[in-house]
Amino acid sequence: MSSQQDYLVKALVLEGKVRVYAVRSTQVAEECRRRQDTWPTATAALGRTLSVGAMMGAMLKGEEKLTIRVAGDGPIGRIIVDANGKGEVRGFVSNPHVDLPLNDQGKLDVGGAVGAQGYLYVTRDLGLKEPYQGSSPLVSGEIGEDFTYYFAQSEQTPSAVAVGVLVNPDHSVKASGGYIIQLLPGVDDQFISQLEKRLTEIPPVSHMVDQGYTPEQMIETLFPAAQIKWLERLPIRFSCNCSKERVKEVLASLGVQELEKMLAEQGQAEVNCHFCRETYEVSKDELTQLIADQKD
């Protein structure tokens, strides 16, 4: 696996009329693969979604955060990714042990694993009373195409989303990354035509990452350097905020009846975090105390 650190960059092009994000997420994707024990096609599906999550997280401010949920009709089940504006991201898939034959292009069949029927949902917690939720139907299950459609439909922002993952023979992540290009009002048709042509000419994003391209260099393959205004460089890392205290809060929310049943049947509680796979044991004494606290 690459020893290069994961990070993303934000930039503006065409005097601020085009927003661009690019990310290298190889280490985050590998960390999630290791924790989840995902098989290659599931690894690619999760890795692509982690890249989108990291870039969408970079669109947030301060303590804002978002959750992406991809719910297709394929064997992988749901993909869930959490991200925030600080470069922290985590994710999991319902069925990590999914690996399909390569597709017609000789690539990992992410579309087959995710399924083309279903929806993707983006929930943003902006610190307001109610979170904002957007959604759109899946168009292919390939993730990049699905988010391109999501931005156009749900957020009315014409965008190009490209994400890719390469997996080593030993199933570890060889390369993972992506970019998002967003067109703001005022972009002329000639620029759009040139961009569309350029997008067909450049290498796939996973190959660029594998060949050592930095996020900056990915953007420079798309636009002349003189047009690019660099805004920010943000380190990206896997982060899970689960803890024994949070587990106790979740258990307390189940109510006295459910806790008493758990105490009688199991004598303790064991909770496994979907994201990081840490297991938390809540002892008989701790459960008894939780019940007493609920009754007070």
C-alpha cells in the first residue's frame, strides 16, 4: 500500500465559476477494508463512496457533518459513510464478503454489487433543528455516475464525479481517490465542451493515484495551471467516534423493559460498532446501574 498520506485539495477555476475537489484516499480505504474484512468488489464500492464522502465533507464548515447512504438492490446491501469538514471519514457495507467477476471493461463490478435500482441519500447535520436530506435514484450503482446525477437533481449543481479503487492480489487497497468538478452559474458552453472532451482523454482516476499523481496533479491534468486558484489542502483520515459512554447512551435509549430483558437473558450487553468493529462489553453491574438510573 502507498505510504503517501491521504489528503484532499480544493481549488477554483475560471475566476471562481468552477469548484474542484480532488482526493487521495488509499489509506482510509485500506483501513476500512482491514476493519471490515471486505472482499475486492465490496472494497471498491466502499472506497469510492469514502472518496465522495471525504470531498463532500470538505464542502462543510466547522462542526457540520454528513452521512451518505447508498441503498441499492445488489448483494452488497447498504453502504454508509460519515464525514465532516475536518477530514474525518468512516464507512461500512452491510455485506462485506461480496466479490463478483470482472465486468465487461475488465474492472471490478461495483455496479453489479451495489445494484442499479435504489436510492442514494445525503443527510447533512448543519447544527440546525432539523438535518437537511437530499436524495436521488441510482442510475448505475457505479457511485461516480450516481453522485453526478445526485448533484444535478438534488442540489441543482451540474457536476462531474469520478472515483476509483484498485485492489492488490492480496486484497489490500492499491490506490483510491477521486475528483468532483462543479459548474457554477456563468460558465459558457465552450468551456463545458472543452471540459467534457478533456474528461474523456485523461486516465482513470484510480490509475492516476496508482501512478503517484497528487490531488493537485489530478486537477492539473484537467485545467491549465494558470487557471487554477488553490484554496485549501486538508489531511484525510479514518476516524470513529464510538466509545463505551456512547454505547451506554444507546443502551439507555432502549428503555427499562428492554434493558431488564437483556439482563435476565444475557447477564450483560455486548455491542459491536459497525464502522470500526470495536466490541464493547457492558457488565452486569453496569447494566443494573443503567436500569436504576432510568428508574430515577
